[in-house]
Amino acid sequence: MADMLLGSAQGAVGSLLGRLTSALIDEAQQLSGVRSDVQFIKDEMESMHGFLLHFAEATGDGGDEDHRVRAWMKQVAEVAYASQNCVDLYVQSLGAGAGAGSYLRRLPRLLWTLPARHRIASQIRELKVRAREVGERRIRYGVKAPKEQKPAKASSSLAAGDDEDKELEDARRRASAEFKPAAPLLEQLSRDVWKKTTLQTEEDAEAAAPAPKVIAILGDPDSRTNFAKKAKTWEDWDCMVWIEVGPFCTPSRLLRSILKKLSAPVPDQLEAWGHEKLVEKIRLHLKDKRFLVVLDDFWDRDGTHLWDCVKSCFPPGDCTPGSKIIITTGYLPQAKSLVPSEVYDVSSLQSDHRKELIYSYLEEAMGLVNSNNQNRYDLCDVLRDIISILVDAIPTCNFFLHVLYGNPNRTIDEFQRLLRDKLGSSPNKAKQVLKFAYDGLSSNCKSCLLHLSIFPLKTTFGQTGYAAHSRTRLAIFKRARLVRRWVAEGRVKKTGRLMSAMDEADHCFDVLAAHRFVIPKDTDATGKVKSCVMNDFIHDLIAEIAREETRDNIKLPPDLAHRLSMSHEFQLAQAVQQVHATRSNTTTTMFLELLPSSTNLRGLEVLDLEDCKELTDHHLKNICNHVVKLKYLSIRNTDITKLPKKIGKLQFLETLDIRQTEVRAFAKRYTVLPKLKHLLAGNQPTDYISFDKLQYQETDVRQTKVRVFTKRRIELPKLKNLLSGDQPTGYISEGSTRVEKPFFTVQMPHCIGAMTELQVLSHIAVSRNASELTGICNLIHLRKLGVVLQDPEGRAFMHLYYAIGNLTRSLVSLSIRIIANNVNADMGMEEILLIPPKYLQKLEISGLINGLPPWVEKLKELTKITLHKTPLSPVDIKILGMLTSLRYLRLQEKSSSERTLAFSKDGFQSLVFLVIEFSGITSISFADEATTPQLQKIVWSSSIDQLSLSGIEHLRNIREVNLKGNFDLGRVERAIDANKNKPILKANRT
């Protein structure tokens, strides 16, 4: 654990040195009488920082278990945190002010804060003594770095450095999300079980009244759930329903869940319907259909009461022969009580094929481990012994192979220690494998992993579990949110000259996903994991490790723990006592009401209030007034309507997230947040009703914000009842079938040019002439820019292009969204970008009705482009095809003036991902084998009829084709069969 303490100490000392240097230079006058003490602390900390860096190099990232070293590093961190807190409080108590008359203006404040400043000055003098003692204690107790240097731990095979490795890293990251150990053999074993159920179903089909076949699948959560998932693809079903049951499901809740999956849109009266009405509606939806219903993780604590209430929905004679109901459970007695003659234990089936499984896993393990300079025979022997022990628990064996995938540089000695010291004597094999994986992580990855222990567990659907019989609880995480939190809390440190802290944190996320400490949940078209889950077994293990570390040892209420972070343990402990002593409806409300009066909470550095519906404008005002050391503040998806005037007091704020709020502007036009790095804004219209081309007989849009159909002529051939109502303030979007809310966001602050640390400026609105954009020319660190132009006029594009041209060396991601009420308005495309951003990698454009800007052809580094309401001409398509680095093309609504998209050998030589989300294109074709030679994945969603996709048989590297719409699937399947790669086809007919 020494590496964790090392990272904590290095982060604390590094942060303190930066703050002291700034204070001694910029705030020398304010420090006045304590200047010499602060200078002494700075000198001591510089010496300690040098020792910590030397120790890290000598021990290979801090891997030393000397208890003296651990104790000393803990003391260093505590002194550093306390010192930074005291200096900040002292400077803040004086107040800012310079120039003529500033002293007179500050005099009342100086007198009022005199007792506080005297107390803080005394604390600084005490810290000076503590710093000296900590330095002397290291010498007195012989705390030294080892003389022999050890190599740093290889945390992963995922590249984490130069740009030339980025493509390799992306490919491995995508493969990591899809990696499934021993998949072919496990697939075959599952099919063997399915064949037995199918044969029995054919025998029963001769019965006078065909009834759905009910089968129970027994086994561990991972195996039984995966079996049910595969069953969905083995046969053709008219409809499928998957319900996660769990231990607390009631009959009415289960029936309503089934009906919600069958009905679209969901009836308004659903919650009021009784048992008989629910059963009647379910039977109506399933009548004369060949269906599959999966009741996953089925629990019936009252014997068979729950099943007796549900099975009345599936009477004999109402369904088509071949319909099935799969019940998965972990308890054999319950399985037999439900379906006495149709119980299939997938775990026992795996035991019957133990030798084949060992061979399959061993073959994959040998292919994963880097055997350079290792005896392959010895490596094979030790891996065979490990797999032989683990193979009886398939989830644990799968996890072990993911560990090898994430870090193939493990050695024979490490495997032998795992076998001898851990697996040989421990009854809990899974826990030992998890610890083995944890020990192989770098200190950055360990720190990020331990941070996840503070998040509360939630229940989610269909993910891997480790519990023996019950569905595990799962914590759900968003990638972007985690990565920014890790940086704000100092969980990662830079490891290379070209790597920023954000890049390192992003890399840590990929490493944890590759090891399967977190399980990918949602991925984008490129395979990048956007969100993940963690099951309770891993969560409990990292919580146990975290409790051994100083900074994670405070027990906060579950609904509050993940919302805040504070460097100083003692202050946090006192704050927890205050929270518990306050009476309120919720812990979060207690906390928010406590802010004005609690001095212990003023040291908070992170406040993550996303989805906190208790937050009010009044609470936010208190935060800005009293929690002035914040580095990270998120009020995303809350009911906040405005930013307080005092937000300028958050002088250390690095991340401000105001997405999905009603905030339209900063309260003061000249607000400056000098340390701000990420400003995230925009109320994205994510609330919509999906009608799937309105294929239903009744559509209810009452109590929505629908004003009018945007098309005067729109055909809904199957519609019988169209129900509408009040509050008509929205619209139904053309070319799609969803009810949207208009996009809006916050106005750009007028002093944006003074926030020189900005790296991300996302979805910020500007005035109609966009004159304030000239201010961002000073933002030399800006990497991501998102601009919203509302009814642009005059020289708006000139200002935009001038700003972009001045950011040519830093900008890597650009988003331009134009919202024009007059569709015939001049978009200003005659303006020419004289200096294109030559390092730009990602471009998103929405609303440029004149098509592709001419400067796009000069973007030689562009790898990803997304277009929306920006109709491409054939010439524009040709320009995109000539971009040699373009790997991702996404076309959304109104993004092509042509209905046919024909690819030839003359362009798109680097394209890997093609995503079409636009009903205006009806035909896509690929000419020959020289066409798009790198293309791996096609995603095409459309709501119109007679779609044509041809030429797939020519694509040399195609791996997956994902179609949603009315395609000629027979023709597509024949083309896929003719392709030597045998790509996966995922089709969903609308």
C-alpha cells in the first residue's frame, strides 16, 4: 500500500508548493507577518518533494512496504494539507485589493478579521514547527530510499504516451470491450442445453392447445444470464421481454414491468390498473405471437406465489408454438418448485466439460501473456495449474484472463506466488485473483480504483456478478464524470512529458475497464466505453483496501459520500459529526443547510451535486460564499436557474458543470474564474418520446410541448387515435419521430479571455455578431471548443474563424451549432478561415445549411466528424474522402443532399466507422475490394422503407454491421456470408 501513500503525499506536497509559490509572489503584501514562516514551510516541502520523487524512482512507483516509510509519508501529507488550508484562509481573511485607496477600503475588513488572522497566524507558526519535526524525524528514524532502483510497474498493455501509439491504443481499447474468454466453447455448451429444450418443445407441439415452454436455468449469475441473452439470438421471435426480477419484486410490479416492455407508448392508466386488467392486457399483446419472456434472477420468497400470479398471463392456446419462458435462478429447490421437469444447470454442464474448458482457457492465456525472456514450458505449467483451480468458477476464470489481457507483462514469478501463497491456501479464490490484479496496477490506477469505493451501489440490468446465488448490486459510473473527478481530487499525476493529468486519468479508466474492475456498460460506435458498472464483490474489496488508507477512512452517509471530497481528514471527520447531528429529511439536505455555519466544510475541494433535486438557488449562493476552495463543482441536471453573483469568489475552481440546468447567463458580466479549466454547459434536448415511425394504432402526445407537425404533409398509415393536449411549446422534428425541447445554453462571459487556464469550453452561446469570441484568442491551453450561434448576423463568422485561427496550435476538438429561426438566413459562409486549426482531430457541425465549410479540406489531422442539418453535396463527400486521417464519419438529420451514398476506391482510405442516423439516405454501396479498405463497422438507422445496402462482400476488414430499419435482410445476409471475415449482423426491423 506504500504506493498509494506515496501518491497521496506527492499530490499534497505538489499542490502546496504551487499554492505557496503563488502566494509568495502574488500575495506577498497580504502575507505580511507570516511571510517568513510560509517561506520556511515552502523550503521544507521542496526538500520533502525531492525525496518523494527520488523514492518513487528507486522503488518502481512506490512499491515498498516499509512501515516507517508509510508512517512518514502519511505525516508529510497531513502537514501539506493543513499548511495549504491555513495559508488560503489567511489570505482570504485579508480580502483582495490593490491600487490607490485600497487600504482604506479594506480597513473595516482588516479590523473585523483581526482575531481570525491572529488565530490562523498562530496555526501557521505551529505548522512551521511540525514541518521541521517531520523533516528531522525522517533522519532520526532512518527513512531512506533504496539504493537499487526497480523498474516502474507496467500497469497495462494499453499505450499511454506518444501520438504514434494512439491508433494501436484505440484498437486495443475497442477489443478490450469485446474480449470474451473461451467464448466459442461456452457458446457451444449453451447451445447443447438449448437443443434439449427445443426437442422437447417440438414434442409438445402436437398438443391440442400449444402452451409456452417454461424452463428454469440454474447456475451462477454470470452463466445463467449469459445463457438467456444468447437464447434471444438463436431463434426468431415475434416479441421478446426481459425482466430483472430480484428479491423484492411484487406480483403487480412484475406484471406492470412486462406490460411496459410490450406497450409503446406506455398507457397513462397503467399504475391504476389491477391484477386482472394487467393480465388481460398482457395476454392481448402476446396473443398469436411466438414470444420469448425472460424472468432473470427470479426470487419468490413466498414459495410459488409470485409465479402463480404471473403464469396466468400465458394460458395454453393463446400463443404460437415455440414460445418460451426462461426463468433464471440460483436456488435448485426454487427451480424445481417452479418447473419440476425442465431444470437445466449450466454450471454442471460446464463441469462435465472441465478438461475442454481448461484447454480453451489455457490456450487463450498463453496467447495473452508476453512470453519474451520467459520459459514457455514453465509458463504453461503454472498457468495450467492456476486455471485448473479457477475453472470451476467461470466468472473468476474469465476475470483472470481479463487481468492478463489488461497487463500481459506479468511474470512467471508473479504467477507462482499467486499459486503458492494465495490460491493454494485461501478458500476464497475470487478474492485472491482480484488482489493479484490490484497489486499489478500502477499507483495512479490504484488511486482511481479506490476512489470508486465512495460511490453508492445501485441495481442494474444484466451485468456480470460474483455472488454465488443472488444478483449482485452494481454501482454505475459515467466515464467523463469520473475522469474529471480524479483530476480535481489529485488522484493522478502526470507520467510523461506529453501526457496531461486528464490524459493520464482517461488512460487509467481504460486500464480498469480492460482488467474488468469496471464492466463496460455503454460504448459508442468506436468501442470507447462511455459508462461502466462495478459489482458489489469488487466494490467491497476496494472498500476494504480503502479503509486501510488515511484519506479514504471516513465513513460518510451513502447518499453523500460520492458528492464531496476534502483533503484534510480531521476536518472531514468533524464535518461528518455535524451532518449527523443535524435533523433534516435527507443527508444531502442536512449538508446543504450546514454550509453557512460549518467552518469544517469550507475546505471542500469537490462538490458533485449532479441529479441533486434538493439543490436550490439559495444553496448555491451559500456554496459560493462559504466553500471558496472548490476545484470541482457540478450542478448538472438540477433545478438551478441562475448563477450567483458571488461565483467569482471560487478562485480555485477548475471544473464548472452546469449542463441540463436552466442557467442562461452569468449573474455578473465580468465574472473571472482564473483557475477554471473546464466550463461545461448546454441543455441538450434529451427528453423525447420515441414512436419508431408511429407504427402504433394510438399515439398520445397529451401534456407534451407539441405545437405543430413541422411537415405539412405527413403520413401515419396505421394511426387511428391521435390524442393531444395543453402546453404546446415544442415541436415534432422533421425526418424523425420524437418530441424535442429546443436547445439552449449559457451566454459566454465577457471576461472569458482572462480565464487563461481554460482547456474545455463546451456549448457556450455567443451574441448574434459573436464579438466576444475575440477574447478566446488568449486561451492558449484551449483544447475543446463548443460554440452555439443563435441567429448569427453580420460578422459573426469572421469573429468565429478569427478565434479558431488563433487557436491553431492547441485546438483538437471543435463543435459549431447554428440555431437560426429563418432557414433562409445568410450563414456567412463567404468568410474564409485563413489559418485552419492544423491539429484538429474532432469536428461537429450542426445547422450550416450551405454545406461543408471550405476550410475542412485543410484539416489533415481530422479523425472524427459529425454532421447535423449540414447537407453535403457530392463535392463535399469527395472532400471528406480525401482526408487521409478520417476514421469516423457520422451523418445525422439533413446531412446529405443526395439520397445515395456510393463509396469508391478513390476516397475514405482510412475510414473505420461509418454511422448513418438519417432517413434521407436510402442507398449505400461499396464498389470493390479497394473501397474503404479499413472499414470495420457500419451503423445505419432509418425510419423509411426500401433501404438498400450493397457491396459488403467487398469490405476487407468489416467486423460488424448494425442495421435498424426496413432493409432487404436476405440480400444483406448473403453479402455477409460471402465476406471472408464473416462480420456480425445486428438487425432491428422498425
